[in-house]
Amino acid sequence: MIRLDNVSYSYAKGGGVSNVNLNIADDEYAFLIGPTGSGKTTLLRLVYMDLMPQVGKVVVDKFNSDKIKPRKIPYLRRKIGMVFQDYHLLNDRNLFENTALPLHVVGCDQEEIVDRVIESLEEVGLDGKEEHFPEELSGGEQQRACVARALVKDPDIILADEPTGNLDPVTSFELIKLLEEINREGTTILMASHNYNLIKGRGHRIIEIQNGSVRQS
Amino acid sequence: MDKMMFLLSEGMKNLWRHKLTAFTAIFSAFLTLAVAGSLIIVTQNTNKLIEYLRDKYKIEVFFKEGVKEERVVELVKEFKKINGVRSTTMITKADAEKIFESQFGENILDLVGYNPLPASCVVNVVRKRETKLNVNPIIKRIKSYPEVDEISYQGRLIIRIESYYQKFVKGMSIILILVLVISVFIISNTVRLTIYAKKELIQALQLIGATRLFVKAPFIIEGVFHGLIGALLASGLLIGGLEFSSNLIYSMAKIKVEYEPLILVGILLSISVVISYLGSSRAISRFLK
């Protein structure tokens, strides 16, 4: 599903990843753990091809960073749901509109949009809050809204970049359980975190990254 | 279809969400199009004026004594075929005698005992021509006939009028192009403000797999709406202004300002679509680079 072969990427001001080899199988739930600045976000950006490797290649499903044309990258991203630490919700739209956005992008009709948004919000436990705006939701609710927006397009992969970074321990734990449920339904999940205590002992692969180099567990 | 509706509604909502930038963009489109519309009306009416003046251009051709009337008829027909000639009028010796009598009140035969007035022909040039009208080739061609004795025409005046007209048309075209280019930049910069305000939306759309066209479309639609509103306001101002002032202008300068309101609105709407499309497309494309 996700393969990185000898991938390196470095920023002009330093940092990045070097010589990363990684395989994430279909339906796998893997944690990417490492301190701040270790290269977790860079690695995720390489997977959704926001950055292109300077050396090596990234293969996600049938999309290969060596061959992909820029105009095809949106089609890769339609297969990936993304969850961020700072949510990336749009404050001028309510929860329904935020969640529906990926479906407008792929051109779903209104009836299908309503069904899928409601289903997705139910799945993350936010049903009944469709009319709420992001600022009217708690941090945990906003992060679940972010998961709902990722889920609504029925992605093959979910990439989560420090999704628990702004959440208290209880809410963080609930979010991880929610992602586990989603994974059980067949979605591959790669979640970056710097909080080892949160993820240890859950039976998932932990990929350690330090100074841009990956060490697998 | 649903995607199209979504993009249209996003464009419309942007208008409402960014009232200040919308106002700025509409106002700049309005000003530009009002200036462009005025230039178009002035140019159109200058065309009418040049047509009127060309109508007055007259080339009088006098034939030599002794040229038979049948030959004069043939020559007049040949002159009509020359490029740039609109019509010809033949004046026989008998016609010239009558014209003399009507102008001076006396018969030339009574005065000098014979008719010394030559047969002649009046050559009228074309009126409708966008480019400079050069009468010299016409004169040269007519002069090449041995039967022609003398040609009388307002050579320098025609050249001067035509030259001024050409300079005027060129000047107007340059000003119009400049105004339109400036408006593209103004609209582009105004839309850029909206784009910065919607940076988060653009990033979100890119992350969820929106194509460049999908990201660009609402901004372009919004820009085109600005342009259309500006064009309608400019049309209203120009038509209202002309309706109000045309009688006044006529009473003062005896000039009837002519224009077709529907054509004017059509031209301004078309220009607005083009400039606002170029302006907004430029802004969003630069942002997405």
C-alpha cells in the first residue's frame, strides 16, 4: 500500500529525512514515533506527495513519485484521509459543510453527500452537531470532526499527524480507539506521534524516527 | 452538475463573505468600464464625423475642349470603377451652362457668344473606411487619361483630416488597451486579497484532492461576478448620462451623440468578463504556483 525506497528529503535550512526504507501493508495500523523535528511530518508529506523525494521513490497504491504528473496528485489525495494536530477545519463553515467538502471535490450529488456526511458524523460520535461551527466544538470534537472529514470519502489510507497533540489524555485515548475501529473496517492508518506512552502496548507496529532516519520496531 | 452548482454557489458566497474586497473590485471594474465605454462612444461618433467629412470631399475633373460627350460618358463610368470611388456625376457642357445661369443669373451665351465651359465630372470618395483614405492614387489614375484637362480637389485639407483621424483612432486604441491592462492588474490584486483571506480553504481543498481547476473556479467565478456588476453599473451610468445630456449637447453644439444602448451593454459585459477572468485567473494561478 505505502512503500518508501531509499527516500531522502532535506530542507534548505536543515532537517528532513534521509535514506528511509518503509513498507506499510494494506489494512495495517502503524505508529510513527519520534521527538519534535525528527522528520515525522516530512515523511507524511512525502506520502501524500506534498513533498517529492530528492532521492529514492514513494509508491502509494498505483501512484509512483518517480512517474506521477503534478495534475494527478489530487487523485492520490482522494484516496488518503488526513488528520492534523491543528485540525485544519474551516471556521466559516459549519460541521456539515466542513465534512461535506471532500465529497463536493469528487462531484457527489447532494443526496449522497447528506447520507455520507451523516453516516460519517455518526461514526465519530458527532451526530446532532451538524450545524455547529468549529469554534463551538471542544478540541476533542474538532479532532473527531477532522476524522469525519477524512472518513467521509471512504479513504484507503488515513494519515494522522500528531492528532492527539492538542488533546487531553482521555480524549487522546478515545481518538486512538476510534482510529482502531476505522482500521478494523479495512483502512490503513499511519499515525505520527511524539507520545510513546499513548501508543505503547496496543499491538500495532511502532516505527521509530530519529534525526530523519527510520528504525522499525 | 452538482459540482458546477457547488462552484457557482462558492463564487457567489465569496462575494458576500468579502464585502470590502468585492466592493473594491466592483468599483475598479466600474471605473475602468465607464472609461472604456466613454472611449467607445467617442470613437463611434468620431467615425460618424469622418464619414460626414468624407461625404464633403469632392474631386472635380474637367475635360479638354473637344472631347465628345459619348467619350465623357465612358470616362465617367471608368472613374467609378477606381478603388476608393463611391460615385461619379457627369456634368455636360449644357449642364455647366445651366449651373452658371443658376449661380450668376445670366446666360453665358449672352455674355460671350459661345459656351466656353468644359464638360466635367464630380467624383465622390468612399465614406466608410477604418484606415486612412488616400486620394492621391485616385487623382493619379484620373490624370493618366489624356482627355482630362484639370482636376480640382481639396488635397491638403483631405490629407490633414485623414491624418488627424488616424492619430485620434490610434491614440484612443492605445488609451483603451492601457485602461484594460491596468484594470486586469487592479482586479488581480483585489482578488489576491480575497485569496489570502481564503488561504485555509485553498490548503484544505488541496489536501483533500481538489484539482487546480476546482480550487481556481470559485475565485474566477467571483472575479467574473465583480466584473459583470461593474459593467452593469458602468452601462447604467453611461446610458443614463447620455440620455440626460444628449439634448443639452445638441442644443449647445448641434451634435447628436449616437450609440446603441444594447450594443454598448453587450460590449461592456464582454469586456468585463474578459478582464475579470484574466485578472482573477492571474491572481489565483500565481498563488497556486
